[in-house]
Amino acid sequence: MNTNRTISLFAGIGLFLLSTLATTPVSAAEDDQYKHAEHLYDTYCAQCHGANRDGNGLNSVYISVQPRDHSDPKGMGDIPNDEIIEVIKKGGLAANKSVLMPAWGEIFSDDEVNQLAAYLRHICKCGSN
Ligand code: HEC
């Protein structure tokens, strides 16, 4: 390999690492805290609620009631924690919402549901109430 190329390759990697650091919005510790919930969300929720957490998942075009935009501080801020936890466990019907929001209580442990609820607060940046 020619030396100049090798140097520019390393410079490129350095720039890439720098840009990753610069654009990372949350600290590593915070990342760890939400890691499991984020994984659950990507696996079980994103197909409806969207990879960007904005309610525009792949399935959203096929269902009559639109999934909640989890990135919306206003919409999410108006939902109390109890309701978020109830809806995740028992589905939309538990809060007089659409049956199109499935129940996850048989799939997740209570701890996982709580982690998901905390993660949703993290995404909407809308605190707890
Ligand atoms: C099959 C599509 C679908 C999947 C998968 C799905 N949801 Fe939903 N979700 C919906 C729909 C539709 C609504 C809106 C219900 C309404 O407003 O009547 C909703 C609403 C919600 C709400 C707001 C409830 C409220 O009181 O307004 C929360 C919180 C939520 N979903 C969390 C989740 C989580 C967490 C997951 C993954 C574990 C998930 N959803 C997976 C379709 C889905």
C-alpha cells in the first residue's frame, strides 16, 4: 500500500471518530441506561411507531388509527406515566385508545415495561407526570 494512501486512510478514520463523538447527543452512561429499552423498541415498536420514534413506522400506512408520535413533547407530555405503563402492558383498549396498539404484558417483564416507559420520556424530552 502506498504511504500517502495509508496516511489519508488513517486521517479519514480519525475524522470519522471525531464526527461520531461530536454528534453523539447523550453521554455513554445515559446510552447504557436506555440500551435495553432501545433494543426492545427497535424490535417491537418501531414497525408502527417508526425508527425515528415519530409515529411513521412501516405499518402506519396500513392502519386506520395513527401510532403516537413518541418524539412529540406536547402529545407525550399530556399522557401520565400510569397510562403509558398501562397501555404498554394491556394495550390501547386499557386507556380507551385503539386496539391497534397491542398489549405487551405477556412478553415483557414489569421491569422492562418500566424501562420502556422511562425510555419514552427520554425520547420525548418531556419529563414525568
Ligand atoms: C401494530 C402497531 C403498533 C405497535 C407494534 C406498537 N404500537 Fe403503540 N400505538 C399504536 C397505535 C395505533 C397507537 C395510537 C392509539 C390511539 O391513539 O388510539 C399507539 C399508541 C401508543 C402509546 C400512547 C398511548 C396513549 O395513551 O395515547 C404508547 C405509549 C405506545 N403506543 C407505546 C408502544 C410501545 C412501547 C410499543 C412497543 C413495545 C408499541 N407501542 C408498539 C400502534 C402500535
